[in-house]
Amino acid sequence: MKTWQKLLITLFVMLIASFAAGWFWRQLFDTPMPSYLAGMAGGLSALPVWELLRWLDTRA
């Protein structure tokens, strides 16, 4: 898998995780999620996805 493909998949997962975390936050607390928490949720979701893609790439 090419690096740009891994970056696209990781970026997509980061955005989905950030939006999902914001939605859950709004459902729980009825207030917008602070942007630094949304960024942290996206960043933390990117780490295992990137490692999974790297692991899958080495198996091929």
C-alpha cells in the first residue's frame, strides 16, 4: 500500500473519530466539545490505524 493511501485512510478515520466524539459529547453534556478534545480523539484514533496499516503492508 502506498504512503498516500495510508495517509488518506488515516485522515478519514481521524475525521470520523473526531465527529463521533463530538456527537457523543453533545448527547451527554448538551454543549459543544472543546476543540482540543476533538483533536485528541482524532489523533489517538490515528495511531492504531496507522500501525494496523503498516502491519498489513508488511504481511503482503
